Amino acid sequence: MQLRALVHSRTALVLGIAISLLVPAITLPRLPHVSLWPIALGLLPWVIGKYVLCPLRWRALTSTDLGRPWFLRAYAESELLGLLTPGHIGADVWRMHRLSKAGLGRGDALASVGADRLVGAIGLAAFVAFAGAALPVRMLVTAGGLALAALAVLLVVRRVRHDLLPTQPLPRPRQLAHGLLLSAGYQLTIAGLLLGALAATGHTLSPLQLLGAFGASQIAGAVPGPNGASPRDGALVVALVALGVPLAAAAAAVTLKAAVAWLPGLTLGGVSLVLHRRTVRSTALVAA
């Protein structure tokens, strides 16, 4: 109910617009020696990866006859809500909500979003391993603990809440392979965005080094925080500094990456939410 109120709240929409304007307005003038062309060039492939490849991956792992446009719009909506909520949690909640409203059971909606997250994490881990990044032992222990906690939750749900278990079959190997291929494409676009953000500060690293730093920083995402000021962003700054990037440039690159994410999020997600709201209203009027 709180998420639905957020979606239909004009105050939240105005707040989102204000944040999207304030973050670049406050941070960009403070960044040293920033050129916007590299980040603009890096943003284009990332938008395709985030708002086309990712929803197609989600669709490939979901056993439903909903079409591509539905997944593209629902994913765009979820990304905007994710930017507005700590830890991006609103994105997953909204995707499960949209699937439930489309006719899927709660267990199937949870399995769909969970499978998409899992395949995305596997794709990222593969890139980190390919980049040769060494993950700290503490981070590995944290990741293992989270995996065990997820397994424990699944076992508890299986015993006490059967309605949250999926009724449809889990993704087949062919679906998983399709999802991993799309995930690999998305990881490449992340490398492009990071390259652009770093090049905007006058520094550069190899794509593999950037992906290794990005992958290592993702484990810090277990601790939620706002977009651009989360432990994950801080970990990425530390990882870039460890690779030889000056602290000011590393902080500037991460700030740029977080700031530009608002532009497609607000544009694509905002338009999709408005269209969804109109559809819901039209349906309610017809039913009445």
C-alpha cells in the first residue's frame, strides 16, 4: 500500500524531479576537470543495457505470456522507484506487484524477480572472475552469509507460507543460458558507463579493471543506502583508488555515474508510470 501511494503521489513525483535536478546541480560544479562528452557517450549503451537488455532478461526467466512492451514498461517503472528507495528495494517490490496484478501468484512473482536477480548476480560474478579481481575475505564471508540466510528463509516459507511458493516450473537451462547472455551484454554496457564517467575526469582504466572494481563493490550493496551515497558507491570509490585513480577523480566518476542514472530513470520510468496510472484509472472507470 505504501508503494502504491508513492506511485500515485504527486509529491513523490515532484520530489523525484527535484532530486534529479539537484544532484547534478550541486555535485557537477564541484567536480574537478569534468568533461561531459565521455559520460554522455558512455550513457547511451548503458541505457540500452539497463532498459532493454535487463527487462528482456527478466522476461526470458518468467513463465508468462506477457509481451515485451509490458516488461519494458514495468522495468522502467521499477527503476525509477528503485532510485527513490534505499538499496533499490522499491524496484523489486514494484516488479512483484506488477506481476501479481497481471495474474501471477505471489510465489511465482517472487520466483520471477528472484531468478532475474540471481542470473544478474551470476553474470556479474563471471565478469569479476574474468577480470581477475580478488575479493576480500570479509566480503566473501558476507556474501556466503547472505546466501545461507536466503536458503533459511526459503525453508521457513516452505513450511509456513505455501502461498509464497511458485506454482509454475522454474526456468529451464535454455532460459538460464538466454538470461546469462543478456546479463553479459548488460555488464559490457556498465563497463562503457564507467569508462565514460572516469574519462570525464581525465583518467582511464581498462574495461576489465573497471568491471573488477565494480563487481567487488557490489557486495557492499548488502548495506542499503541512497543512490549516489550508498556503501556500494563508497566501495567503488575505494576500489578505483586501489587501482591508481586519484581520490578526487574516483569520487567524481562515481558521483557522475549516480547522477546521470536519474536522467533515463525519470524520463523512461516517469513516462511509464504516468501511462500505467492512466490505464489503471481507465480500467477502474470501465469496471464502475
